[in-house]
Amino acid sequence: MSNPLPSSAAVADGAVRLLHSGVIRAVGPDAASFLHGQLTNDMTGLGLSEARLAAYCSPKGRMLASFVAFKRSHDEIWLACRSDVLPATLKRLRMFVLRAKAQLSEGGDDAALLGLTGPGAAAWLTQMLPAAATGAIWSRHEVGAALVVRLPDGAGQARWLWAGPAADADAVLGALPSLALDRWDWLEVHSGVAPIVANTVDAFVPQMLNYELVGGVNFQKGCYPGQEIVARSQYRGTIKRRAALVHGDDAALPGQEVFWSGDAAQPSGLIALAAPAPGGGWDALVELKLVALDDGSLHLGSSGGARLQPLALPYVVPRENAA
């Protein structure tokens, strides 16, 4: 697979307000234990110096939402997710709180979200808190009244999620170069980690988006909705669909079908995340039958649609479960 990225050292630099994302706050002495019983990752062991990727699944193991989870304090966990799935997810989670000492709410003005990337952002973070700029993937840092989480790289660039008061967010945006949201989304595509959005709710088991490969599933933790199906997919060798990175000339949208020439009568995949590429065309993460990557051609929207070229993901996807 090829991966023709723009030749410039930094294809993006600065900060952007993540208008398509929001925060669910879980507050109380039972916040961690409650979320531990709902999400695919370990929340009781979540420390103040780390963040974790996690999915919220239906009883059938299909992802209803995905989060970057991190603690504001010992008794408060923030779940950053896409805004178009937030209200329904919050409502559903509240149904199961029952006697747990935990309150769930939207983040509000205290939980504005920014995306930071590039040399300007790295220099600013170094000035504010050197550890935040150099921290490992999924590390969490306090920068003034805000929290900064080191996200997986996109197209070889370091990325950070900034979460804090709206007034402070304005100050950060004023101090850094302006970054287009489309460019941030493109970096997210190239990180290989696709969030769940409204058009992909209930479409994927976590492994279909490679979540267990990027730290989003803990197979040693206790039960959560869909846990039996997620575990069965892992241990019985039934993973026949994975997330792949592709490039095409036409605009792509989450939820759009992808067709394979080897089985043109029916869709073989689904777009999970897409964004315009800096060099032209569009790049996308597509959930796809593994056999469709072996030969033939991929097409967007129909068997005669625009051709999609496979690109290299930033991590290795095992094929031993493909049979």
C-alpha cells in the first residue's frame, strides 16, 4: 500500500475549536465504577496522568458512541465524544445510573474542546508545560485550568486535545495560528482512530474499527454491554472486517457504502470517517471486508463509483483472524 502524503514538514499547525465535539461529565464517588461497567475500557484504574480510548456498545456489541476518557479530578471523569451522538448517549447512560453515586451532565462552558497540532502548538505547550508537549500517547496533563491529552499522531504529526474553560480556549486560539477543522479531521483520519458519529451508530463492533489495536478495549475487565460478543469476536477468530485507510477523488461521508470488484453486487464496507486531503481528493477510514484488500478494486457509493486507493495505516493490522 502506498501513502502519498504532502511533502511539507508540517501539513497543519495551530489550534482549532472542535465544534463537532463535546463532553459528558460523570461526577461522584461512583463515577469510575459506574463507567467501568458501561464502557469497553478500564475506568476504575484510570489515573490522573492518563487518558483512555473507550467505546459504549449495545447489548449486541455494536458501538453507540466512542470516547476519549480522562479525569478532571479523582471523582470526575470527562468523556469527549462527537456532539451528534452526545445527547442520545447521555440519555442512555443516565438510564443505568440507578443507585450509583454519580451524576451525568453535558460539559458546558467549563469543558470547551480544542485540537492542537504542529510546531507552533508544540512550542506553546513547551512554554506552558514541557511535559505536555513531550508526553506519551494518551498521557494527560494539567495546563493552567485546562487539561491536555496527547492523542495518537496523524500523518506523523503530534496532536493534542485541549479541554478547559471557554474563556481560556479563546486565549489559546488567540495565541496560536488558526487551524481549519477540515485539516484537523484529516489528521484524525490518518491517526487510524475513527470516532463514532451519528451516521455510524450501531454499525461496528469495536474490532471492526481496530479499537483493540489502539488501546480502546480491555479484555481483562469485567462485564459491560456487548462484552460477550466483543470477546467472542476476539477469541474465536471471527474478525473478518477491519478499518482501512483509503484515498479517492470524490468527497466521502461517514455511513457511505464502499463496494469491492470481487463482490460487486453488495457493499463490502462502510466509511467511518473522511476528510479532504491537503493535496486534493479525500482520505477516509473505511470498515471493510479483509478479503477486499487482497485483490480487485474498491469503489465509493456503488460498484461503478469513484475508485479508492488503499493507503498505509500507522499501525499493523493482524490478518490471522481473517479466515
